[in-house]
Amino acid sequence: MILVTAQEMAELDRRTIEEIGIPGVVLMENAARGALAFFEQILPDLTQRRVVVLAGTGNNAGDGFVIARLLHNRGASVRVVCLRPAERLRGDALINYRILENIGLRPCHWDESSDFSSQFAPIREADVIIDALLGTGLSSPVEGLYRDVIEALNALEKPVLAVDVPSGLDASTGKILGAAVRATATATFGLPKVGQRIAQGDALVGTLHVVDIGIPPAVVASADIPRWWLDEDTCRDWLRPRPAETHKGRAGHVCVLSGSPGKTGAATLACLGAARVGAGLVTLFIPRSLNPILEVKLTEAMTLPIAETSEQSAAAAAEPDILAFLDGKEAFALGPGISLHEETRRLVENLIARSPCPLVLDADALTILADAPHTLRKAAVPVIVTPHPGEMARLLRCSVPDVQADRLRAAQEFSRNHGVIVVLKGHRTVIAAPDGRLAVNGSGTPAMASGGMGDVLTGMIAGFIAQGVEPFRAACLAVYVHGAAAEKVCRGMTTRGLLAGDLLEQIPFVIGGLEKA
């Protein structure tokens, strides 16, 4: 599913009204009816509860007025509280305000000359509050009465159902603008907004549902928005079952440079990750003295012993053998557990510059790149880097809080400046391509906070590339399947105790589900 900014959504609304000819008041009606249907899924007894609709002055208020009317028509006890006088209303919102008056459901207006507590009383006494204060057009900090009401609302600990976006949340960035409603559930209109899926917004929206308000798919498609929310619907369109005549020679050959003393597990997990997503062949480049260990740990992958340093890490002298073997292969994963030995550093920089096949760089390779990011521009093939926030901070030469404060910006900045695809790992992993494409992942669980998860992911990305999947989509598919496999293992039963190896057996089943879908 496409993710949009507030400005992009407003433009889609405008085109639907002006070019297609669907009146705004019809879109508002569709939005409110869809929102109410969703709210009744969240609270099946909604019409038996005392409901207050909190309204501002824009179209968000208009949506709230329609919801109030629909509840009233069903016999619900509903009150509408407007924070501003009716004279501030315009267009479709004013039309629906007048309809409320005509059916005898007269909104009450906040009197700022009276004390706050008495004015807030109807909200405090309600069982459910519908937030229709501030919509997606908000761009400045919430202050004054609106802020006071939002903060008092959050203190009630009652169900709050947000219309389109929790009031006070920047729908484009996910940042709180002064103060923001903490919603139980949010019905958003048309398409999900970027700010609802990242940063603080992800937590504030509660259960998020996208309401189809009638914007034609052709209008959305023609906008050519290169930003996606990675869910089953998106990923199934990017993956097709293999032809019946496929054999291992046609399923791609992944090469992996990984492992050093104490880090042979990283090599194992990366190789198995590549195999589990369907790579036909996997070969591990491993320091010669460690080869006996990996031949035991890896049954399905092949190993190629290479020259090693005195500390049993990959040596610079291994470069000719590695490059010769890479000829004709489809993907090269590089970095998990290779160490930071000076010779290994030199080998990594040379391989990045000379690899004949697409590269997936992780872990120690990223630490090495932090001192020489210009090396990435020497690559003649697509490159994917897979940093966690600490590695991203080192690559950008900033702090981890700086990265986490704006994960999209961090990923896009490094991607654009260095011409690589960035997979910024963490909650809501971000995938950014230098051509402007961007995706935010919707799968995963806190139980994935354990060692080795990134090694599996590195192999998975390389495995999809080896099978001919375009690198950006390969990264997106791997990230989604990785998280979905973890969910499948945990099945909502735990947020702890998941091991990276636990994912491996579930990966084919997640992929199978996408193929069947």
C-alpha cells in the first residue's frame, strides 16, 4: 500500500473533486460512514455508549459532524462540542454543521470566558470521545485551548477514536506538534499517512484502519508516489511462484564473506538466510583455519577456504581467489562477523570497488565503511547497506538520537549522497533507494531484539537478489518476510526469547503465503 504525506493526500482529494467530479461533500460522507463502521468494530456497543464528538473548524470537523449525525440517526446518545464558533466553519464542514442543526442535534460551543473544568465536563462524563479537532493539514504547534483540551483528554484514560489522524500529530513526519491525542484507534482516509507509520505517530494512532472514500485508483496511480507500506498486499504483488522447470542453477548463486573466531554463527545464519528464501546455491568464503567448523555447521551451503590473517580473519591476499569465484555469480553478502583487522579492512574496501555482482553490506563491513564512505562510490554494481541505528550514526557521523529522531531523513540522506540502497533496521525498518523510492516495514515483533537477526536478513536480501529480484524490492521483500517469520514463530505469545535461528524454518511458509495470495 502506498504511503502519502499530508500534502500528497490533499492533492489526491483536490484532483478527485476537480478532475473526476466527485463533490467534496460526497467524499466526506464516504469517509464518515467508513470511519463509523470501523469504530463499531473497535467498540461493538458504541451506539449504547455516551459519545462526545470533539470538533474544530476544518474538514476534520466536518467528518466528525457526519459521524455525529449517523450515530444520532441510530438512536445513540451523542453530543458535539465545538472549540470554536460556527462562524469559523466553511465549505463542506459548514454544510454538515447546518444539517446537524436541522435535525435538532445542535452542537455546543466552548465558552473561553467560563472556567475550563465546567466546559470540559461533557467530555469528562462521556464514555467515548471522537477526536475531530485537527486534521492532516496541521503544520504548526498546538497551543492555547486546543492544547489544554488535548492534554486533559489524554488524562481521562477513556477510549478515543481519531478521525483521519490523532489531533496534534504531524501526518507527514510522525512528530508531535506541541501536544497530540493518544488514540485507541484511528480511521484514516484514502491512504495511510507517513506520519502514522513512523516515529511517535506509530504509537499514537492505536489500531489504524484505512477507509476507502472513493478516490479512483487511476488518480492514485497517476500520482506516481514512490513510497510504500510493506504489508502482505504490497509484497504479494512483488513476488511470483517459480516456474515448474526451475532448478538450482537457475535459482541464483549467493556468495558470502563472513566469520572470524567467535563469529562463525554469523556466517552460518547469513548463509542459511540466503538458502531459506530460495537461492539455488550458497558458497561461504571462510578463513582457512575455520573451514572445518563451518563444514560441520553448514550442511546445505558450500565453503571456499581463503587466505587468513594471523588472527584468523579474512586476509587481503584472499582477494584474487574471491574475485575469480564471484565471476558469474548473482549476489555477494559481505560483513557479518569478519572482524576489523587492518588486512580485512583493506580486503573489504577492495572488494566493494571490484565486485562483479550486487553487494549486501552489513555489520563489520559497515564499521569499516564509516572510516571510508567514499569507497561506496567506487562500486560498479548495486549496493545495499543494512545498518542498525548505531551503525547509521557512525556512517552519518551523528548521534543515535539524531538518527532515531528522523529515520526517514537519515536513510534517504545516506542513500542519496552515496548512491546505495539503505536498510535502516529497527522498529519500522526503513528502506531507501537513491532514486527516491522509500518503504516502511509493517511486520516484526519486539522479540526480534536478539543477536543474529541482522545476519539472517543480510543473507535473505542477497538470496532474493540472486533470484533476479530488483535490489530495492529484494530488500523490501526480505525485510517484510523476516519480520513476518518472527511473528509466525511468536504468534503473539511472547516479546522475548526468540532466537535468530528460529526464523529460518518459518521463512518458506511466509513466502508461500505471499505466493498463494
